[in-house]
Amino acid sequence: MSDEARELLRAGDIPGLLRHLRFNAEDMQQTEVARLIGEAAAQSGFDDLRQAAAAVAADPDDPGKLYEYGYACVERGVSYLAVPALRRALDLAPGAPSLLTELVAALEDEARHAEAVAVLDEHAAALQPWPGRYLLAFNALMAGDLDRATAEARRLPEPKDRDWLPARDRLARMLDRARAVRAVSPLDRRDLRGWHFALTGGVLATLSPFGFDDGMTGRYAYTGDSFGGCRRTLDRLRLILDAAGRGPEVVALLPDRSSHILGLAAAGLLGLPAEPFDPARPDALVVAYDLNEIDAGGLRERAPGQVLFEHATCWTDPPQVSADVSGLLHQTVTPPWGERLHADPDGSVRRLPPDERPVEELAAEIVHADPLTHEGEDGAPPDTDEALAHLVASVRDQWLTGPRHRVGSPGPVPSSRFL
């Protein structure tokens, strides 16, 4: 058994153990991994995973036990541990529909969509249209192969089970958006804005220049936000609304403090009245700072003319709904008024308390701030107002259509993340 893994387990460092296994589990014996996970699950109080892991450790060649273990791993958020177990189960029971579907689900959770396509292709002769060939079309799209996804989607018959109708309609909208945006954007592995629109239906207002060619590709990792950064995304929001020919009548204020601040600032910049959020209010601009900070379930369906703007969208843990406009994509963000670290001129670092000024005063500071830009940083391509406006004007007929589904994968454009 891995000495490092055993030492992490002995120390009770379960997060450290899981990080170690993320990078090493596929090269380790399945029984070894199962024993480690069984003990970690016992320490964490996850009896389902503990029992499933113990069964695999005792009999690693039983497809049923491997399936139960893989299923438990997916349910507990460690899908990368499910992948090798489910691959082994599928080798032992080729073509078993439940094994194939669960392996694809685990690969999807890990954003390994090209691998999911390859697995489905290996078992193409046994695939039923629903869900098998639907999963093939969906994962081809998420892997960036629009032509393959389109061809597979066209082969899908009407689902006999009506529970699949929402998935069919969602895929159709994604493909429509992808074809529309491909006319004005390359949809390659660097086209973050184009793929963000195709997959989520939202417009990405700004691209991060930091580390663009070193793995980030337009997304932020850890970022300390600023008043100028908020002003920048609100200016881009105005540009997007103008380019799409949309004119909201009111700014809807969400109840959390950060969204309230940003909503008041948006109302001031756009010259609109502000009122508490009402999900049935038509033609409202709903302003959120970070949708993960609120219960966003009521925003899945939109009232007529409603536009949902989220300033800081978490791409590693996406919110319940996809915003119609995202200001930036981040892994971790600190609001300008939040507690933060500050470096003094002498090199010492101290923690600053939250800014407790009234929301109206903080909103006014956003309105009067100079927009923060980072053009030309780290070799990033230009992120011009003209290019953004052209894209929005070109796809506006596909914007604001359908429910705001959560998209849990970063899709075809990869970015480095910190575990």
C-alpha cells in the first residue's frame, strides 16, 4: 500500500489522501484503493461508501460489487475513484447498460467528455437511443466536437419515455447556440466566451488575462475583487444589453448584502429604479454578485423579458442556475467589501475586517470607480468592446431562451484549478 497514502490516512488528513488518490489511484491496485477509501469513509461516517469499499477489497472481480462501489463514489463526490472501478466492472461484464451509464456519469463529473465518447463508441452496437446515443451526442458536444454532436443528435428518435424530453430540448438549444456562435467565433479550445454561450446560454462579459497561455484560458483562480472590477462588468453588462436590443425597466434587488450593493450600483449606472426581487416581474434585470451565496432555484425559469446578471460566477462549483450574463469566471473570489489580506509597505501582511459601510455608500463607490482593465497582460488576446458587441448582436435570437440549466462542466475549454 502507498506509504504516503497510508501516512495521510493515519494522520486523519482525508482531504490530503483524496488529493493523493486523484493523481495516483488509476495506477494503484483496486484492492489497495478500496481499503484506503473504506478506512477514510469510516473516519468520515460514510457507511454506504465504507461498506461498498469493503466488499470490493474482499472481492475485486465482482462486477456488481464494483458497480455499487463506483455508484457510492459518484454519490460522495469522488467520481475519479469510480472511474477505474467501473472500467474494471465493464471489462468483466461487457455491455452491461447500468455499468456503462454509471461509468459515463463518472467521466462526465470529471469533465472527461472525450473519454466518455470513446467508451460509448466501444459499445456502440449495444447502445439504445435513450440514454445511450443521447449521451454520445451530449458528450461529443461537451468535448468540443460540434459536427459529431449534431450528427448524433439528428439520429435520435422521439423518446418513448417523456422524462427524456427536457434533455432532448436542452441538447437542441445547446446545438442551436453553438451553430449560431460558430459563425462569429472559432469554438476552439481557447474560445471561452463562445463555448460559454453555447453550453450555458449566457454571455461572458470579461476574460481574465492572467495566466492565459499558462493554463487559465480566460478564467480566474483566486481573485480579490475591487470596486473598479465591479464597475467594469457593469459597463460590459450595459454594452451587452444595448447590443442585444434589450431594455429592462427595473433592477431587481436580491436579499444578500453583496447582491444588494451591486444591484443598487447597476440601477444607478443604468438609470433604472430598483425594487425587491419578484420572480414574476417582467422586464426586470436581476443582479447577483455570486449566485452560490443565495438560493437561486426560483431563477431557473425566467419571467418575460427578465435578464439575470451574475458578477462573479464560480466555474469549479457552478450555481444552481446559469446566469444570462456572467461578469467573470472564478474559482474563489473575495468581494471588495469582504474581509481580506493587505500587504503593508514594510512587507508585513495583515487581515482587514469587512467594510461595514451602508450598502448605498458602497454602491456609490462602484458607480464612481474607474473601470479596472488588464489589457495586454500575460499575452492574452484583446478583449474589446467591439468584438463582444458583435458576438452578442449575432446571437441575440438564441439568447434568453429556455430554462437556466446548471452546467457542471467547464466544457471544451480547459483551465487550471487549485485543489
